[in-house]
Amino acid sequence: MLHFKATHDFKAQQGEVAMIANLVDPSYAVEVSSPVPYVGLPKATIRFPMGEVTLEEREEEEVPRTLSVNGILKGPILKGVCAAHYTDEELKLRYLYEDGAMSFIPSISLPSNALLFAFKRRFSPSDKLSYWYNLDSNYWSAVYKHTYDKDFRFKAGYDSEVRLGWASLWVGDEHGKVKTAPMKMKVQFMLQDQLLLMSNTLVNCQKLRQFGY
């Protein structure tokens, strides 16, 4: 099946036209699109059940036009889902394992070898803990969430990179609109770890004195 679509932004005076071809299996498709006004080669995207691959021409300052390849591939592995994202010459590998109460998500970026993982644990329908750790920088963050009912939520967390702890209280539907949640209100408290900042300042002052500054 072959069909076309077009979009146009009158304010920005830009748009896009696309041609999409679906094969016998609806999960397979080829899409070719081009911006309006026309600039460079059209973008081609191939979709299949396990992901998609996109070919497009890019132009950067002081760099000639080059053909860029981006894509995503995912599939089940070891009772979880493994995904590979390739974009801008960087490959990100991500694995997700989850059951009814726990999620474990390690990931690595190549060629930088940046490794991090996320851990989420639901202790009850109203209590949830999320934890992130970056092995490359040793920074970590944690968030605890407690839901009393639909319109009352409490969150607290800490981010080691900025040395900041915070807590917030929601009254009303957190994601609702004003019409559906007229009593929506958020109260948030933040506390930065000033002791660590003061200790770093003292160490720097001692170093300066050693060198006679």
C-alpha cells in the first residue's frame, strides 16, 4: 500500500512531504520524506518489527554534506529487552529487565565506554524508589515517591552531582489540566550540601597558601 502525507507550518514557512510504502506485512514499511522548501537529498526510513534505520543528509558549519545513518534495534534477551541506539557515530546499548515490583536498566555508550545503570523498586502500590548511578563519574541520584491517593503525592530525592536534596508535595492531579484539577498546588523544598562546598573551599585556600598566593 502506498500513501502520501504533507505538513506545513504557515508561520515558519516550512513543511514536509512524505511517501510511505507498506509491504505485505504491516510491520514493514519504507518512508521517504523531504522538507519544503527542498534542501539536499530526501530522508529515507526503513521500519521493521525489531526497529528502524534512517538515512539522511546532514550539513554542518565548515563541513561538506555527509550521509548520516541512525537506527534502533531491539529484541528480547534473557527475560528482558535489549536495545541498541546508533546516532551521530555513537552506539548506546541498553538492557531492561522488569517484573511486577522491580526494574533493572544497565546501559553503556560506545566508544566513550560510559557505563551507568538505573534501579527501580516498587515496595507497594503507593511507594516507589528510583536510583541512578554513573560508573564513569561516580555521580548518583535517588528519588522516593509516595502516593496517598489520586490527588496527593510526596516526592523526595538527592543528586550527588549538584549536591542537592529536595522534597516536593503535590495537591491535586499532577498531570491534570486546570479545569479538571482546580485545586492543583505544588510545594517544594531544596537543600544544598553546603558542608561539602565549604570543605572544598578550605582545601583550595590551604593549597593557595602553600604556593604563596
